[in-house]
Amino acid sequence: MLTALRSAFRLPELRNKLLFTLGILILYRLLAQIPVPGVNEAALGGVFENDLANFFDLLSGGALSNFSVMSTGVYPYITASIIFQLLIPIIPKLQEISKDGDAGRQKLNQYQLYLTVPLALLQGYGQAAVMASGAFGGSVLPEFGFANAPLLTSSIVISMLAGSMVALWLGNLITEQGIGNGVSLIIFGGIVGNMFPRIGGLLAGTNGVFLVIIFLIITVLTVLLIVYVQEGQRRIPVRYGKRVRTMRGNRLMMVGGQSSHVPIRVNSAGMIPLIFAGSLLIFPSTIASYMQLSSVAWIASIGTFIVTYFSVGSSLYWIMYFLLVVAFTFFYTDVIFRQQNLPETLQRQGGYIPGIRPGRRTEEYLNRVVSRITLVGALFLGFVAILPWLVGLVLQQPGLGSSSLLITSSGLLIVVGVVLDTMKQLEAQLLMRHYEGFIR
């Protein structure tokens, strides 16, 4: 790997791409230090003991911890992408556009950008309102509100919208002129950057060196497991029938007849189920925290019950987390698989699975294979999701939660996925120039 990196840096074009990517990531981290107007820094310090704040800080690439102009990060664009992925199988017009090749993908991407703007406005206002409400233990924006300070509130929301669009622009620059997927790399940079303060916090505590070593070993073993499962796939053999094609000069030529395979990944859903499940579990406790402040006794007691049993320290929280991750993995994989429409594509290209009739029988066969292999991927994602809780139980500290790993479960999946994708892109660039790459 080090030899391949040296080879990449010897090539001017690849060296420029790598340095450009690194420069954009550094620029993003610098922009993430610019706070929005009117931030109360004293109250900001205690906010990130809350899991909802940590969850959004992960997706903002670490910018929310400073409540900067980049706090919404690329999350509105990710939300828009997920919405369109769920809408394409439902809306026939979107299905037609998605089948138009590159032109269709560009049009869908344009629609996603249009949707990103209102989502960024809504998320920016929502984050600021939550920070101003004191729901996380202190009012970070004490003067926020159109009734109290309309000019300040407008400037906060507009600056967060601008930050989100700048983050998306920087990500697109990396994709076009650098190495790797820019949006994913921006999130990756924030996750890795937040790992070092966590190590410092552990070292400052009792038995800090021992805990850092234990958590480092657990994190490395988890990464190895994620790599093994993420790269796992079931290869379904496919054969293409021979066809007679008329060439120039009215000559007939036999084409086709070759064999190939369709790779079906063990984990096709990525980290999306973790985002869905985490959002669904965190919001009830957030809403219930407001119910606790009610003067009506039964409403306050319901709020206390929900906060108690839907917090990270509760075993019920982690059991529900596991079940929801498994359920969302099946749901999202099914959505993605239906969008690919493999049986129709194979039939149109003259391909068939040996021993399986084209058409309906092929579709039933592929659905059975996907269901079986998704069960492994779903259980794997569920295990990764509750790994912090399991580590806490083993260490007899069940309240550790996500702090029992140097990087959170969602963060580990993002980091591994981004690194593998970037390595493969660099591998392709090196192989084009006849260098030995990373992956053998």
C-alpha cells in the first residue's frame, strides 16, 4: 500500500488530484470553525452529551460541534437523495426519467438539488430552534426567533443555507477534480477529526491508557469485520445466448455466447438503515423531554417514561435499535433491488441464469437469493449498531453508549466505505498507468 502511494505521488496528475482532495478537506474544516451569529459558546460545550446532537454532528462532518455556518453540512442533500430513491419506484414519471441513462441521472440530480434548498432551510431553522430552546441543556442561541430578533434569525438561517450549499459545492469539486466521492469524504473528514478529541478525553480519565488500548483494539477488529462483510457478495452466473448479427458487406457474424455473473452484495443498504433507525429512536426522547416540563402530571410522567426507556442507557433502546436496523435493511435493500430491475435487464440483453427460465421465474429466484443474503447483512448491521452497548456490558459499564468506541457505529461504516471506495478509484487510476495497486 505504501509502495502504491509512493507510485501515485510520482505521477503529476494523481499527485495533483490527491493534493486537491486534501486541500478541499482542510478548507472545509477551516470553514467549519466559523460560528453562526449570536452563539453562546458557554452553553455550546454541554450540548454534545446528547445523542441527537452527536448524530447530526456526525452527518455535518463535525461542523455542528462549533455550531458553525456549515452545521447542516451535506445532510440536506443526503436526505433529498434518500427521498428520491424512495419515490422513484412509486412515481411512474420518475421511473421513466431514471431509465434514460446519463441524461436521466443528470435530471434526477438536478431535481435533488432543487429539493436540497428547502430542506436546508428547514433543517437550518430546525437546528437553530432546537439549540435556542435549551433542549440539550442550555440555550446556544438565546436571541433566536423572528419575534425577538428577525434580522439575526434571518441571517442565521441564510448563513446555514449558504454553508450547506458551499459544502455540497466543495464535495462536487472533489468528485470532479479529486479522488473519491466528495460528499462522503467531507463526512469522513469530520468523523476522523472528531476521533482525536475523544482519545484525549479518554486519556484524561482514570485508566485512560488502558481504555484507549481496549477501545482501539475493538475498533480495529470491528473495521476488519466491516471490510470482510462489506466486500462479501454472492455471484450469480449469467450466460448470454448466441445471436447472428449482420456486419458491413452483408456478412453474418455470430456474437454473444459468453458467460458472466451478477454480483449481489451482502450489505447493499450501506449505513442508511442506521440513519433511519437512529432518527426514529432519538426523536421520541427529544419530544418527550418537552413533555417532562408540562404542568399536567400525567403528561410529565409519560415524558419521563419515554425518556427513561428510550435513552442510550436503557437496554430497551438498544434492543429496539437492533430490530429497527434489521427491518430497515430489508426495506431499503428491497427498494434498491427493485430499482435495478435485473430480470428485465437480463432478458433485454439476451442473458439468462442457467437452469432458470427468463422472466417471472428469474425474478422469483433473484428475490429469494436477495432475501437470504440480506438476512446476513441485516444481522451484521444490527450487530454493528448495538456493538457499543455490548462493549459496555462486557466492561460492566452499560451506560457508555456510543462513547465505548473511538468512532461511532455509523461513523465506522462511513469511514470503511469511503476508504474502500477511494482506494478502488486510486487502484483504477494506477492500473491505467500499469502500476501495481492496493487491491490484489
